[in-house]
Amino acid sequence: MKTIDFSFMGGFPLNQDRLNDMQQAYIDMGLALAAGTNGTTNPKAVAGMKVSGGGNTVSSGSFVYNGELIHFTGGTVTPIGGEVALVLIETATTSLTYNDGSTHPAINNKTARLIAAATVTDATHFPVSSLDTLLPKWVALDSYFPTNIEPYVSPLIYKDRFGIVNWRGSVKANLDPSAIIIDEAVTPLPAQYRPNTDINIPCTAWHSITGAFRTVNVLIGPTGTVSLDAAEALDNDEVLNLDPIRYYVE
């Protein structure tokens, strides 16, 4: 990282080269963020930019695109006909008068906003649907549970770039006993989250009525079933904490 030590006395030799050094320092940071996109060209949100309203509302934030870090002003659009929600990148230029009396367009401020238009991807446009993120992309598991299991605290799953699968949240049994958490015969765990062999991970179960805690072993198999040993099956109203579940998938 490039830095300048301004603590020395005697009059810092400020000139255009030194100002360029300062500018290059934060350009390098933008390039470093872009390097974290694993070689993809999709725009990557690095702060804010929460998408809602069917993809037609995006909150303010920042993103990396073509090696540049760009601020985005949030908004909502209403596409009609064949239009889609697009991010428009604009550059505002400010001219400065130099000491010799000449004028030059020296300051360029690149920002982005939301518009509705025909789909296009180029240096100054991209569809909101192509916006990716450098932040973890947690996937909701609500639809994978059989009828005997219901979401309790937002059960989510996420696989990071190193192949580590992370779970979080909790589920509650509504039938006594409940040993099958996710059933491969009904809705199996998606293939990208399945381990190569059976694994057992100790988790905590908590009874929402009595308040009793106990340790249970969660079995995750390569065929897409997530279960407990029959002797450790959840009782009705018992809550299983999924946060300890982490494992590697090739």
C-alpha cells in the first residue's frame, strides 16, 4: 500500500507528481477489490446496494466494475414494455483554471444511479440482475424441510470460495419424534452443499417449553439427507441450533 508521511518539517514538495501518487493509492485499493472477484467481469457490490422490490429497488452503496470503485445512489424504477432495471454510470467533469490562466477538465467524478431502459451491458450500463457481491451470499433453507420440521430462526446456508459450507439459524420440530431434518426423498440438500462422505457434527437442541438443553449429533450425507440418530430425535417443540455446522466440500 502506498502512503506518504506528512510529519516531516521543512515544507513538503507538493507538485502534480505527488498528487498523482496520492490518487494512485486509492486507485490501487479499487484494483485490489476487483482482484477479489475471482476473474469474473460481473459488477460486485462491496457496500450497501440491497436489491428488493423484484429487482427494481436498490439501496445506496458502492460497487466495483472494470477495476473501479464507484458510489451508487439508491432509487426505485418502474420498467415498462421490454425495459429492465439498469445501473447507469455517469461521469461529471469539473474544469479548473490553472496558474497560467489555462482551463482544463481536471476533476472527474464517476457515480451511478438506477434507470429503466432496454437491457444493455457496456462500460456505463449493466442490468441490476447481473450485480454480484463480495459479501457472503446466504441461501434460505426454508423450502427444504419436511412437514415435521419448521424454520425457527432464519435457517441459511453459504459455501465460501474455499469450499467451506456454513450453516446458521435454527429449526423446530412440530412432531414427536423428528429425526429427519432434510429428506433426500422429498427435497434433498443441493449438491453443492453435500459432503463427499457422511459427517457427524455435534449441535445443541433446546426445548422451547421446558428450557432443557442437550447435545445431538447432526448427520449430513452425500445423498442430500440431513438427520439425527433415532435415539437423539427431536421432541415436539424442541429447537435445533444449526450455527455449529461447518464442513468442507470439494
